Amino acid sequence: MAAFEDDLLALLPRLRRFARALARDAADADDLCQVALEKALRARTSWQPGTRMDSWMYRIMRNSWIDTARSRSRAAQTFVEEEAGVAVGTEGDAEARLVQHDIDAAMHALPDEQREAVALVLVEGLAYKEAAEILDIPMGTLTSRLVRGRQALMARLGEAA
């Protein structure tokens, strides 16, 4: 089981990045990551050695995010706009932070379906087939979501330049 935990730890940066793409908020992304990791550790016996752990974890994370979103929607909670705290606690070059903010804003402006597809294929580098399986959609649907997502990102980032 130590190999399972080591593989899970190695995936952590990619999982955090995907969580950020889903959640749109750093704190929510960290919470989502924690929930997904807890679920994976509890369900470690259901993971098949020799299969792709990243795909398994992305599916767990996406399903956890859907559960969270549904729960929040039912509770009708409100949150401060993300722009209110984007630069809090960041270090480094101001210009790089602005570029990153533009990219984050462009990603977060995408509809959920397009953002998930873009995050899995363009950011995480998964194959189309794998991303389609994780999202539980046909390959053609994934392709059209990617095309629309890329176009929207290019349009939005072109405006920011």
C-alpha cells in the first residue's frame, strides 16, 4: 500500500491544478483536493493496480466537485467574488501575476463543461479518449467543448493583451 500512497503523493500537484480549474477559488480547490484524497484513501481497494491512477483520481475529484456544487446550490450560500482576494498572499513579479490573473479569469469565465474539458486536455495533457471517459461524455462532445473553450479563451485573452 505504500506504493499507492507514493503514487498518490506524486499526483498531488496535478490534482491541485485540476481542483483549481474546477473550483475557481484556491481555498475551495484545497478543500476539494482534500475531499478527493480522503475518498481515494478510503476506496484504495477499489483501485486496480496497473491502471491509470490519474484518471481514477480525476473522476473522484470531478464527482466530489459535483456533489459540493449541488450541496452549495441547495444551501444557497453566497461567497465573496473571487476578484476580491486573487492577489492576497501571492509573491513574485507583478506582471506575471497579472498575466496569471488574466488566464485564471479567462478559464473561470468558461462554462463548466468547457472548463473541465480544457483543464483535462490542455492543462493536464490527457488524451481525448481519457478525458471523455473521465467526464463520461462521447468523444465528439469533448471535441466540440474543447473547440468552443479554446475559441473563448483566445477571444478573452486577446482582449486582455
